[in-house]
Amino acid sequence: MTQGMRKGLTSYGDPDFSLFLRKAFIKAMGLSDDALSRPIVGIANTFSDYNACHGNVPKLVEAIKRGVMLSGALPMEFPTISIHESFAHPTSMFLRNLMAMDTEEMVRAQPMDAVVLIGGCDKTIPAQMMAAASADVPTVIVPVGPMLVGHYKGEQLGACTDCRRLWGEHRGGRIDEQQIEFINERLAPTPGTCMVMGTASTMACMVEAMGLALPRSATIPATHADRLRSAEASGMFAAAMAKNGGPKPSALMTEAAFRNALIVMQAIGGSTNGLIHLTAAAGRLGLKIDLDVFDQLGRDVPVLVDLKPSGDHYMEHFHWAGGVPRLMRELQNLLDLNTPTVTGGTLRDYMATAEDVPGQTVIRPRTSPIKAMGSMAVLQGNLAPRGAIIKQSAASPALMRHTGRAVVFESVEDLTERIDHPELDVTADDVLVLRNAGPRGAPGMPEAGYLPIPRKLATQGVKDMVRISDARMSGTAFGTIVLHISPESAAGGPLGLVQNGDRIALDVIGRRIDLLVDDAELARRREAAGAAPPAAAAPVPDRGYAALFHRSVLQADEGCDFDFLVPGRGPRE
């Protein structure tokens, strides 16, 4: 097995010269022949001044390097794209596949026998999972960890569930300008990812549940010394993997491991985005996430973790209650605990590390769950031929069965312009509909699915309505919101046929989302619309990454990956 500096030599027609030249340039960095003889562990540095979630990455890199060197291997740090949710235009999802490609190609191109991928903010760990699956070099993922809670007038605050809740109060006139500015300074008090069960926390829990990251690494606060010790240990395990040649991601990211992840996602009240990301990562290995199976898990697996937005607490409380290993004990008869992990053992070994915390109530027993059913449900119906998702654990029970009049917004821009207009014809019983906000239509499937309550209703005290779209929603958000309608309206999906005043029926119990218009009328509307994409969809780009994205992105039920990156998938029709 070729290792170290001899791996993946640049082609000059003379392998000996290639190695000679490589050593000359690496020696320019002061490395000795002894160092150059060691197995190499690459470390993907995702620090960026635009990414506050990754503010602790330099210290994590230092700790990982220490662990690698203590184990007799050579650490080699390299940069990749870094994506922060709030600083990515038009949306972080638009850039996830680009980061996945960047990470995969850098792992392939540079000599490394194992790699440590440091991820956190929403789309970084998903991109790294996708890259790891495709590159198939032994990989350890190190989550950056959640930030600590903030405080305001005796209340604990967390980005970004409380961002949305308190902003809603501000829109409704119940919090003034001075208060909201003061709250703004308290919502994100430290580096790290959102401290609620948003997408970042969900995906950190997923990689731990799949054995791609060390036990408890998903929940350790970003600022704590344990986070650095976990990073050091990750470097040590990466060095062992570099020497042994495995296990590789393909040996860890199995059908059983993905099923374990889906079970944990339902039990933690995980983000709806997590389903898209797991689907994309599985697709890289030729595996398919079956929505019917996922929905059944949602019926069988209750929400056991009392975290916002489904519950009351925050990630640091989950950590001190025992984290993912402790949760596994409550789920052990549902999980395959024999799946392998980066430590060389099994998930059963992870579970054995769980701490017993007397009196803790954050991780509930299955006899006393937070919610009787899991985080998410899959809906079918004439509005969603290939499925849609609702985060039932964060929805209003009174709206789980609801029929209302459609109030249609043609695009995110249309929503922005009209949602607060005093003349908007809307009542609390209506169903807000947003279309042309999917992967191709927006583009990039923004987190616009959390349609704001129209100001005229918010000022009356309305806090939830049924909202449906082909967009996504932040994992930190809450409400009775139907998402990921597939196919999207810009790809000819039936959401594009809805008209103002149509009746829409939501039945979460029956797993249905239906437009109450007869088939003949829908056929007439479809014929009238023709084959052209709707005018409100984003213009078709003619160059660069945007053109590649539009031409190649798949729908939500296929993970929104690029068709040419999925083995055997082929170009989209």
C-alpha cells in the first residue's frame, strides 16, 4: 500500500523525479526526512472570518495536529470552502455541492492516508459527508460544537429558535426597537453553531450516530476544554487509520448506519434539512433513503430529547445529560449497535461510554417522551407526488388537520413585497403558499419555507398558520409548515397550478397534502401553463457555477445533489 509522500504523485512522466520535486518543495517548509517518512493525515481547515460558527477552528486544528503527532503521523493542514448560513448568497444550500466537490477533489489531489474534516455550520458537515463518501479516504469528522446560551432578563436565549420567536414578537409590536437590538447582542454569545436542535446540531448528531465522529463529539460546547481533547483524540484515531488503511467511509456509511441516523434524527427532534443531507450522502454510495421507511420510523420513534424548537432546552444541556451515547441507551432495541466506527469498535462501544446523570430530564425514557411520535412526517397527495416533509414535533397540534383557502406568493421576492401589505387578503385560517423557491426555481432552495405571519395578523396575536412551499426551513424554526414539495413548481410540479382561493387540505395524521381541485381542472391548468417554466422562477443562468447548478441539481427527494456526482444516476432528463 502506497503511503505518505509517495501517494498520488504528480505526473511528469518520471515518478522518481515527481517524488524528488515534491520533497524539495515540502522541505522548503522545514520538514525533515523523518517527518516525510510518516503516514500523512490531512486536516481540512474551514476557518473563515465570515463563519462565526467556526471561530474555534484554529484551536481545533492545533489540537488535531497534536493528536496526529503524538501517534507518530504527519499532520498536513489545507483549506477548503467554508459556508456560513447567514453570509451565503443566495443561500448556503446553493454552495453545499460546491464545497462537497472542493473537499472531495482536495482529498483526492493531495497526498494523505487519512483526513480530518472540521465541520459545523449547517451545510459544512453535509458537504464533508458527501465528499468523504466519494473520495473514500479514511475520515474522521470533528464538529466545531454548539455555542453557549445567552441570557436576557432572566431568560435563556439561543440562536436561532429564539431569534425567530423574538423577531416575531417584534413584528407583532410587542418588543420595541431598543429591546430587539439589545436581544440581538445576547442571542449568539460565543463561537460555535446554533445551540438548539437546528441543522448544524442535527448533522453533528448524525455523524456521531453513524460512527464518523467520536462519541459525545456532537454536543461538547465549542468553548470547552473537552472540545479540544476530543479534537486531539480525533487526530490520534485518524493517525491510526492512516497507518492501518481504514476503516474507510464506505465501510462506515452503510445502509444500517443510515437507518441508525434516521432513528436518532426522529428522536432528537432533528432538522428537516437533515433528511435532504442524508439522502445526498447516501446517494454517493448508491444507497437510497426510502421516504416510506422514514415516515414509519416517525410513527415508531418518539421525540426523547427536550431541546428547542421541539422542547425547552439547549445543546449544552443535552451534553451534560449524556449526549448521543445516553440517547442510544433509550433507543438500543431499535438501533443496529454492531455498525463499525472510526475508533475501530462498534456503536455499542459508543453507547457504553454514556454517563448516568441522576435527575436529568433532557433525555427522556421512551415511556415518557417529549412527543409521542418522531420529529418528522412524510406527506403524499396531489400537491406532492414525490413527497413533502413536515416537522410535526414543532407544529401546532390544532393545525395538524386543517383545510383553508390558498394565499399564493409566486416567489421569495413576491412574498417579501406583499406579506405585510395592509390590503393583503388573508385570514388566520388561510394557507400561505410559496412557490418557485425550490432547488432550481429560487435557485438553491433557500430557507424561505418559514413564511412570516402577515403583519396584520401578527399584531392580532396570530403566531402560527399552515404554510406550504417547495423551499426549505431552518432546523431552528417552528410552526405548521410543509416543505420540500417535490417536484418543485419550477420543474413542473403541481404547486405551480395552485390559484388564490383554492382550498388546500392538510392531514398530518393521514399523511396527506391535497389541492381540493378536480383532476379535469388541474389538467386544464397544466395545459394552459404549457411546458415553459413559470415566469416567477429565477432566470436560467448561462455561465459559471450557477449554470452548472441549474443544469444538474436534483430534487429534494434525491438530496439536491448534482446528477453527475451520483453513481449510476446520469444526467437529469
